[in-house]
Amino acid sequence: MTNNLSTVTISKDAEPRRIADLVSEFGIAIIPGFLPAATVAGLNAEFDRFFDEARARNAKELIEREEGVTVPVVRKDIDKARFPHTSEIFGTDFMRKIAEHYLGTKEIGFNHQIYVNLNKGTNFPVTLLPFLPHFDKISTLKFFVYLTDTTADNGAMGAVLGSQKQNRLIRDEEHKREGRSKTIDNIIEEPPLVPVEGAAGTMFIFDTDMTHAAGFVRPGKVRRIMRGHTRTLAVLKEHGLQHQAA
Ligand SMILES: [Fe+2]
């Protein structure tokens, strides 16, 4: 079966169950225009504030690399007065319902962690994760928001629609053999990635069992994104992260 992105593009007015069904079938659902411009502007201001504050207190969780900077934030610990948009958007009932339908349980750490991530242009593609095509070692549903217009030139995420089913089998088999170890080889060689392009305010939901890769940001360009990580409580417990669930 061949798919293109119109197959997985859906309106923000769609029923959460329909959106969850798209993710089940293809690994991803894309909602263009999910956030109005004013909310995108608010999130962009908070994006910069997260980094400023993390640097000011020398936060140990801040990940600074040549190709970008990331700060993971625990959602239940966010100061709602200083980060109103982030706490509201990643805590909406709409997202929660999609996650509950998709994961088939209310026992979830809903967007328990939010990654705030700036990727900077490099002269050559980075050959490290998450830039290499892969599936995640920990089963995760991600709510991914583009804060600026994002194309193949500035790091649009690459995806292989429908690949989550095969990858899940590989991951589950490895877990059966090795337990929940991190030894699994999760890199996929030369898959047919499609760039998930979108204007500022686009949100997409994807299962990290789907083959995906952070896109190459061309020199002089940047990518600004936030993404919420949702996992079942069972998965969180396996990885000792249950304290992050709200
Ligand atoms: Fe990943």
C-alpha cells in the first residue's frame, strides 16, 4: 500500500478516537493549524524562557550540543504562571483523549515530560541519534508541535508511514529475549523517509515505534519545536519514571 501525507492529515475538529485510529494504522496523524498564531507566539516566548532559566540555574538536565540544545521539562512541575501556554496546550483534554484512546487505558503518564528543542544548522547531516532513522527504545506516544514554519530545509521530521507494526515486533521480540535492556539495535538502514513539513502551529501525534528521524537543518537555519511524551504507567514503571506522572 502506498501512502502520502494527505492520508494522515486530519482536522483539529476531528474526534479524538478517529485521530487515534489514524496513528494506529499509519503511526502518525498530522493536524495543520492546530494552534492559532497568538498561541504560537506565546509558546515561542516560553521556549526561549525555558532555555534562559535552565542556563541561569546551570540545570543538569540541559543538553547543549553543537547541533542544538534541548531541555526536558516535567509537566507537573511547570510553573503555570510563567509558562501558561506550555502547561495549557500540553495538558488539554483533547490530547489526553487521543492518548487514552490510542493506548487503551486511562492509566497513563500524559505528556509527563515535555522536550523543548532547538536544532541549529550544520554543514553536513549529523550522523547520531535522533538524526539517524530509528524507532525509540521506549514505547512512547509523542505530541509534536512546530513553533516555526518547518520544511525539509530546516529539520522537518522524517517518517516512514506504517512502519510501526514491523518495528514493534522487533522491539517486543528483543525485550522477550533480553528483558528491558537498552541493547536493542533500533537504527533502520536507508528507509524511505518522507519529511513531515508543516507551518508554525502544526501539531502531529506519532508512535515512536514508527521509523523516524530528526531532519537535517541546513546551515543558517533553525528548527524550534516542543513535544510531549506520553507513556502508559506500566511502561513508566518499567523504566523507573512513574514519579513524573501527574
Ligand atoms: Fe526518536
